[in-house]
Amino acid sequence: MQPPFPAGRDHLVDFLAEVAGRTRAAAPNRSITALRLGIAAAVGDALIVAAALCAAFWLRFLSGMPEKTPMTHGLFLNYFGYISVAEASAMAILTGFGLYHRERLLHLRQSFNLVVKGWAFWSCGLLILSTLFSFDPSISRLFLVCASAFAGVGLLAWRKLFYRVCQQERFASQLRQRVLLLGWNHDAERLARLMTGKPETPYKLIGYLPSRMASDYPLPADVPCLGEFYELADTLKYSLIDIVILTDHQATREKMVEIAAICERELAQFQLVPSYFEILLAGLHLQNFGGVPLLGLSKLPLNGIGAQLVKRTCDVIGGLVGLIMSAPLICLFGLLVVLESPGPVIYRQSRTGRSGARFNILKIRSMGRDAESNGRIGWSTREDSRRLRVGSLMRRWNIDELPQFWNVLKGEMSLVGPRPERPELIAGFKHEIPHYNARHIVKPGITGWAQINGLRGDTDLAERIRYDIFYMENWSLWMDFQCLIFTFFARTNAY
């Protein structure tokens, strides 16, 4: 590997001193550019919302559709007040969602997600307020619906255009924060790949300082080496670095404190990769308890009371509707099961649910009554001789799972979530499969993200767990809706 300048401490200092004036002088300009672009984004959003409100007013009262309302001075003044309040509330919500943070200006998907969330919150708020409270004159529902629709479409179109502007290199280079990595290992390599492989990344990797503690890991040929680990102070002093990330897991506490102090003196942010956590990283949250910082898993999407309430409401409604609609199918296939193999129609089996709680899952019996008479416990395979003829059809179309709507109504399961497993199998899996028991943080489901991606039955458990954890980290109602819809088409490994 060839460094970008002659090796050695003296040469490094000379090199950095040569460019120090240029990079340090550029720092204020970069901050000003980021501030100006953030202001431009906010002004654009404000104009779009104002235009949507005015267009909705024109459509409702002046266009003649559905009817032209005689314009009075009082009506216009009152609606001007409504429009002003709606405009101010929209901007307050978008700002509160962090839409104008520097790193969001380069990330279109994050911006879109925040715009949609803010728009939905704003629209629902306006409709609820107009319903619960009386205004004089009353606020037209058609006006609110039109304003909401115009604002949603306008904000997304404007954000797409603004993103194209920010992606131009003269702006993107000012928005990206310059990063220095301390140490080189698997995490550093992954960070380097993420920072250099995507145009929307808000970071620019400047280089790294290798650590002797992790010298056994192969060093990269395509990332500049800016010297030695102990030369951090000089590197920060003579160059423009916004963020220093410590990836060396073997660094001592004293070394971390020293690095943090150096970064503080040189006005660089100090961050580190927490090596104690390998999964559910989206839920990591730093808490302050009596002045002592505590880092732990506490902010997964489904941990919030609001999210749990929404999901439970959907489960109750969906479970009730599903049980009513599936009752004829349960009766029909129950009769077919009895004709082929006399005995109980509903099969009960112990499964492990949320937080390790056990419950009896309900299924339409798809195998013979003596399917486990030999004491062997396991999954059904493709050519399983224990399966009934009608059982193959039920499993292929997930019909045998229909009685589980009752488990959903009882609160033992959810419509969507990781599939529950038998306690006898879990006793071994939790020691053999990394992170297996993490899936029990949430309620199990009738269907799940892993199942619609073909990971069901006798398939790779480690890969299935990876999909379950992805669902837990990225849960949303839209994700649940996708799982429910694609369950009707996902028949891979359904046997």
C-alpha cells in the first residue's frame, strides 16, 4: 500500500501544514453552505404548503366545484387565519421531525419518509381539530382534504427536485462530513464501503490511522493512511476532520478518554463502534441515569406504547374479520380431514411466544393422528409420509393456519411477526443459532417477513433469524400490510 504522501512524522506534518490553510479556511464556508441549503429546503417546503392551502381555498370556494360560495370579506379573513395557522403548524412538525438536519439533505429516502410522516401527522391533526372543535365560520372538510392532497404531492415532488440539486458535487462536497477512522478491522472496512459506495451518503472518508493492536487485519489499498495511531493530534490539528470514529475494539478506557479529549480540543466529533452489540442496532439508545451514561436496547419500533396500541388494534380487527371470513373454510377442510383421517380436527401444540411465554397454537390437523408417535420432533419435509393428502393442499395455501386468528384475538400472537417455535426445539437452537432468542422480544405472528421470503419449514435457520431481526428493527404498518398481502402468493417451501 502506498500512502498519498511520504511516510514519517515530519513529512506528515509538512504535508498537512501545506494544506491546512486551504482546508481550515473552507470549514466556515462548508457550514454556511449547509445552513443555506437547509434554509432553502425549509423555504421551499413552506411555499409548497402555502400554495397547497391557497389552491384548496380556490378550489373549494372560487372555482365553482362543487359549488361557488359567495365571497365575503369576513370569510376570506377567517380562512387567511386558518391558512396561517395550518402553515405554521406544518413547518413546526416538519422541523420537529428533523427534516432539515444536514445529513438528511443528501438522503432522499430518509427525507421522503420524514415528509410522509410529517404530512400524515399534520393532515390527521387538522381533520381531528376541525371535527372536535367548533369554528366560526366552520372549516370545510373538502378544503382540508384538498389541502392535504396538494401538500403531500407537492412536498414529495419538491423534495425530489431539491435532492437533485444537493447531489451536484459542488453542494454535496460541502454537505458531506469528513470522517477519520481510528484502527482498521471488519467494522472499519464496512464503514469505508458504506461511505464510498453510495452517492447519497452524508459522509466522506478522508482516511484512517492504523492501530498496532489490530495490525493482524489486512490493511486496505484504496483508503489513504494518514500516519500512525499516535499521530491523531497532529492529524486533526493540520487537517479538516469533522468526525473521528474509533473502530478498534481493543482500545483501553484510558485511550478512549485520551482520544475524546483530543477530539474536543480540535473541534471534531468523537464516535465509537460499540462492539458489545451485534444485532438490533436500530434500538440502541443512550440514557442518562444520575449522570452515568447507559447504552442499551430500548428504542425498537415496537417498544413504544403507541406502536403497540396501533398494532394490537389492527390485530383485534384483523383477527375478528379473519376468523369470521375463514370459518367456512375451516369447516370445509375440517370435514375433509375427518373423512381422510378420523379424529380431532383442531390440532393444539405448545409454542413459545413473547418473552418466552408458552401457549397452545391452533391449527387444522394436516397429518395423521400418530404423526409423532415415535417421539421425534421436527419440521415437515417435502416428501413427508405423515402428511394427509388434504394436508398438502392446506399447507401449500396456508389454510391450516386459519384457526390462529383465535390466538391473535387472545393476544398470544399477532397477525405479523416471527413464527413461533416449539420449546423442545428452542432449547437447542438458542445455543446453536446466534441471536435466536432475540426474536422473542416481540409477539409471534401468523405470517412474517421471513415466511414471505421463502424461509419457512426446513430452511436455513440463521438466515431466517436475520429476516426476523430485520422485521423487528424496521417494523411499520406498511411492512405488516406487505407481509399480509404477499402471504397469499408466498408458497415457497410450503409443505
